Amino acid sequence: MTRRILALMAVVALLGSAAPLMAHHSFSATYTGEKVEIEGVVKEFVWRNPHSFLRMDVADKDGTLKTWALEWGSISQLSQSKMTRTTLKVGDKIVVTGEQGRDPSSLRLLIQSVRRPSDGWTWNGRVD
């Protein structure tokens, strides 16, 4: 009987510790699904898991620079499309299409495509 109780406690402990590993935020809770295209300059490229990020300076209609936070895929997702941590560099001028954040004042975007006009490099895809 003691072995069964210990085994049951071990199973409960393992299942309880695995729950945080399965947690993931919902993109539909964070982004509208509405496509937006922005053009600007790479300020920072953060190559990491579970999501990579770009920070990008974008001029608004009156010419004021605003910094956007762009969410991207994991290292493994981006690597599958031949991306590396040095594919995009600070100062690169790029055009990005993606889903706008639910709060338009937060200047967030979930990346769907990136184009660098200077050399024609492009990335298209959907991250999960």
C-alpha cells in the first residue's frame, strides 16, 4: 500500500511540474488578425526562444519616430527558413507585414513577412 501511495505521489508531482512547460500565450488574445504593413529601420534583433523579437523605428505620418515591438518565431522555426542571428542587422531598412496588437497604442506586431529592399531578401511565414 505504501508503494502505491508513493507511486501516486510521484505521478502527481511529475504532472504538476509539467503544467508550466505547456503554458503558452494565445496570439488571438494579443493580436487582432488585422494585417498592417510598416516600414522602418531595425533597432534591435533578439534571437531567442520561445520567440524572437525585432524592435524597429518607424516614422509616423508627421515624421516622428516610434519604436515598434515585433514578435517572431522561435530559433528553430526561423532557422528552418535559413535565418540566422545575423540575417538582420541594426540599421537595416525593412518592410514588415503582420497582425497588429489589440491595443493600437502599444505598437506591437506579430510578423508574417519581412522584406529588405536593399538586396531583395524576404521571409514569409506564420509562427505558432
